[in-house]
Amino acid sequence: MVAEIPKTMQAVVYRGVNDLRVETLPVPHIGIGDLLVKVAACGVCPTDIKKIHYGTVPPPRVFGHETAGTIVRVGSRVKGFKVGDRVALHHHVPCLNCHACRHRAFAQCDQYKRTGITAGFEPAGGGYAEYVRVMSFVLPGVVKIPKRNTFVEGAMQEPVNTVLKAVKKLPLLRGDTVLVAGQGPIGLMFTRILALQGANVVASDLLVPRLKLALKWGAKWVVKADEPDFAEKVLKITSNRGLDAAIIAVPSNTAVIQAQQLLRGGGQVLLFAHTKRGDRLEIDPSTICVDEKDIMGSYSSDFTLQKQVASLVFSRKLDVRRLVTHQFHLEHTAKAVELAAKPRPDSLKIVITQ
Ligand SMILES: [Zn+2]
Ligand SMILES: [Zn+2]
């Protein structure tokens, strides 16, 4: 039995730069092809933090897109889901038919760019609210959570997917040496997934506790990012051949330039955290042409990896529960965002739970 659905709910509304307010909103109405989900957990993601801090999208909106919860209402046309199902949600789902999708550039698909989950206003994820409407076009992105797994593990499907997608873009061979710059929650996921795939990971970060964690998550070596002989140390690890690849999981241009210099010829630097537009980077183009050092990016999730991600997380080969250091109740979302924006040595993934 599911409790009766109220007419109104609490939601955290973005009202302007650094302005998040707990407000009472109507519980969203759903269409015949939609679901209504009662949110149980929603991860705090850096892409939302940037929108909140820089005001890159107009208010009002309800953010939060790493969402898991329980289905409480099912549109009459919906098949395959029932009230009471515990589910993880993806707010973006590609059409799989357009020009971009045929090139597997799913994040560039027009349908993908539409956000299909809302708690009201312009759809923006809605996970920082008690209920969300899951629109018909993102229903293929709804993943059922096995009984033994938690809502938090459900909520981590989306970020883990973005990480696995990026790893798969790299033409790595087993035994390759890969630098993961930044050992926050995302960096640690990279470290673990790369290690599971047989890569030798060099992990870097400014925070020592995070380097210690990186070793537990599968890094073979750790180097403090601000060490004066950082470059020498990394090169020595590769027996002076250079890195096969580097993943930049921290929005630092210095890290990009340094990593690109440390690549072997034909290696790749993959930018994962550079989501703020308008920045500039100075790179010697001959290193790209003559040395064939690629600079590439990866953004958002790959719908076709959902099953692999579910098995990785739900089997606990990648135990995301160990990443969650802080849980905040919905009414303290502003505090949670603040902590996620300025991580402390003891803070990793922060999740809003209800
Ligand atoms: Zn995210
Ligand atoms: Zn498409």
C-alpha cells in the first residue's frame, strides 16, 4: 500500500544566483504516459552547483537529477511499471534515431537535451523535491532497483553512467597507465572503473585524505597535484614513456596542460569537468598534429550503457555507498550544495535523502 498523495509538497526552488528556497509547490500532475515518483534520494552534482553559483539558467527551477524513489502513480498508457516499484531515474534519454544518435553522440541529440523530469517550472531534474513527474520520453531511462540495494545506489546510476561512458571513449589496452586528475566522488569512480578494466591508475589530488582513498579504490600510484616534481614523478611511473591517457575530473586548466605534456605520442586527454563555457586554454597545436595527442571530452550519460552500469553498481563491484559521506534532509539542500561546492577533506558525495 502506498500512502495517499498530498496536493502540495516541499521543494527547493532556485530563485537566482546562490538563492535556494524551501517552498510549497503543487505535487506535479502527470499525463497518461508519465510516472509520478516520490523521491527518496537525490545526489548533489557539480553541474547543478555551477548553475546555482553562476546563474547560467534563468530561475525559477527545481534542480537535482541523480534521483531515485518509489513510483506512486502510473499514467494509464504506461506499461512495465507499477505503483510501489523502487526506481532510479535518468532525466535525459536520446531518441536513438536522429543524426547525432546515429553517430552515438547521444548528448548532442535534441531529445536528449530536453529534461524529462520535473517538480514544477521549467523542467530541471526536480530531485530536490518530494515528488517528480517523469515524462513519457524518459521512461526508457527508468531503472528498477533490486530489493537488496538502496535508493542511494539507485541515485548513483546517472553519475556512474557518465563515468563509464567517458572511459569507453578512450582506446585503452589492459595494463595502460592512466592519470585521473581529481579524486572527488567522480574521480574515485574513474579510478575504480579503470582499475576494474585492467588499467594502472595514477591518481592525483590536492587533498591527502583523497589520495589515501584513491589507493583503496584501485589506484596503483598517487601523486599530490601541487608537488613541485609532479611531472617527474608521473613520467618516472611510466618509465619515461608518458601516460597512455589522462582524465581531468577537476575544472583546472593547469591540470589539462600538464596532463597533455605528460602523454605519450598518440595518447588522449579527456576533459570531464570543464562544463563552464567561455574559458580559454593555451596549447601548442603541433602537439595535437605531430605528436597526435588528442584532446577530447565526454559529457553526460550513454543510454546504451544502462544495463552495464546497473550491474556494476548493484553488484557492488563499484560500491557507491562508500562514496557517500554526508546525507542532508531536503530542507537543508542549500547547506548540502554549499558543502559540495567547497569540499572538505572528509567530504565526498553528498546526497539529499527523504
Ligand atoms: Zn550529474
Ligand atoms: Zn537523437
